[in-house]
Amino acid sequence: MQLFRTLTSIAIVASSIACAGTTGPSGDPPGSQAPVLEALPRPLTSGEVKVVAAANDFSFALFRQLSMAQKDSNVFTSPLSATMALGMAMNGAAGPTYDQMRTTLGFATAPDAEINEGYKSLIALLRGLDATVDFRIANSIWYRNGFPLNQSFFDLTKSSFDAQATALDFSNPASVKTINNWVSAATAGKIPTILDAIDPDQVMFLINAIYFKGSWRNKFDVAETKDAQFHSVGGDQPMKLMHRHGKFLYMQTPDFEAADLPYGNGAFTMSVLLPRQGKSVEALAASLQRSEWSTWTTQFREVTNDIYLPRFKLEWERSLIGDLKSLGMRDAFIPNGADFTRMSPQGKSLYINVVKQKTYVDVNEEGTEAAAVTNVGIFPTSAPAPMRVDRPFIVVIRERLSGTIVFMGKIVKMS
């Protein structure tokens, strides 16, 4: 038996899907849309405010790191799903390991109780904001039969993250199928597997799944989609360019212009950030900060204009350990240096050895389909010209009223 064993493999699964029948370029007939949600059903609690602020700080920090590490390449990630799964794992960490995880996730000195209560109530709030949108958050813990784990850790993850806990015989290959079946069901089949096999020393998996299914509030007409050229960093590429004329939210700065395209009752939206001609998408990605973002999202104004958006689909995969180390989460990955004693009495001999995220996104006339899986193993915006998105751009799928960022992407080429 190795000294350093797999304590926790946290698989973060986020699936975002928007599907609906297409209509004409003016969108749905009058009266057929859900009323626009103008405010949250209640004020955010202090814990929720801290969780949203921390999650968005982490979102931009992770996105900047990924964009810098993968220049001139597509990036599509779900920081919200990552922060929830890592937030569960953080409840098992202690000492410098805990401090670094909390700092990297953006919580500074916020107390555990407030963080966990913030996660709990935010999950409940996001699940029920839009009856016309299917938005789900699911958490699960899978652990090896007989491995000593602290009951207090299970209690915290159950009460704060609504996580189900299941003991399995990890030596039985059927356990891989059991976990993968849960992942597939939680993402409507968009992420069919998270595991190929289970290492003999692995003792736990923590899995977060986010699933989103909605419709563009004002849909694109498939008859308006035309062949066009996307001016990517490697040269022009053919694409299908969708078009819609009508009302949408728009803002602009000297560096970029942006459109905000809502789903359902408007609680969830996709923000599309297009750098000005001659400006770099890499520079825009590197400049994104929560403080400026919070200001920009208040500057969207309704315009009536043409918007052209690519129909695109991509898959993305990356190990995130190096990126998390760059953001300050170091001890959690060190054999004989990590401390997960709040999770297990053997926590001093456990460390993270895998953090891998796979994502998928499909944007078309009907809406948006996206999925993300992160596996973390602990081993021992004046009236503008028509907005034509035909060069590298950034997308952010967010919940507008709480400000929660769900997905972020940088699209530099059509693939």
C-alpha cells in the first residue's frame, strides 16, 4: 500500500443546454414569452454575497490563467462548477492546505460557517429562478468501503452542498460504471463518463454537476444563417453566421463591444464580448476583473439592431494542476505536504494528484448547449453599427440578477 493514497477525486460536471424551436427573426410572438424577471425573489444573504464575489473572482483569475497558458487557442471552462467541487474538498482540508485553497477560491478570511451557508442558499436560489429554464446543480460523494472518513465532513457536505454519499467497492469494475452513470444522468448524457478506471489506492470522488436547459428569449431564424468567414488568428475559416434583427442589450468601451442575449425569463444570459478591430482577444481576456465586470454589466442598454453570431461547436480539455498552483493552491498537490485531516484521520498521507477538466459547447439558432467535467483526484456595450462577431471573441454565461458566472469561454477559431 502506498503512503500517499487517493483521498478525493472531485469530478465537476457542468452541463449548459438551451434548446427550443426556431421562429422568425423577431423572436417569439407577443405574449408568448415569460415576463422578464426584474429582481431576485429575495435579497442575497451576506454568505451568498461572499460566495458570488469569491466565485467570480476565481472565475476571472482562472480564465485569465487559462487564456494566458493557451494563447491563440480556444478555452471554455466552468469556474462555478470548479469552485463548488473544490469548496466541498476545502471542508476536508486543514492548516496551510486549507488556507491556500480558501485564498485561491477567493474567500480570504471569511469564516467556514458563512461560506458553507452561502453555498447552500445560493444553490437553492439558482435552482428556482426561472421556471422556463431547467437549471440543476447536483453534488455527490463516492468513497471506498472501509476507508476511515470523518462524519463531520459528510455532514458539512450534505448540509451545505446537498451532496449524496455512497460507499462502493472500488476494486469492482462495476463501480466505474455506477459513477459514470450518475454523471451521465446528471448531464442529460452530454458528459457520458468521468472515469476510465479507479486506481487501487483511490478512496473518494467528489462530483459536482451543473445542467442548464433553456431557450433564447429572442431566437435566431435558421433561414437567416449564411456562410461567412471567421477571421481567426491562423487565417480565415469558413463558418455559419447566424443573424437576427431586433432588440437586444448592448454596451461598448474603447476596447470592445458587447451584447447580452437572454434565455427564458432573462435571469440567465450569454454575454458576447467582441474586441474592437485591431484589438487583441488575448489582451481583453487578460484584462478581465470582477470590479470592472460589475460596472460593465450595469451599462447594457436596449438597442434595435442587427446581431451576427457564429454557430459553433467545440470540445476542450486540460489538466488544471499547473494553473491552480500558479493561482496559489500549492500544498494540496504535495505528497507528505497536504493536510486533509478534517476529511479523514489519515489525511496527512493524502494529496491531490489529478485536476482535469473537459468541456463541450454548441451554440446554434435554437440556443446553447454546453457541458464541463472537472476531475480532481486527491491521491494518497449610441446606436452601434450591426454587431458582427466574425473574429475572436469571449462568451460569458451568467445569472444576471445575482451576478453568478457559470461558464466563460474564449473563441479564437472555428473547429
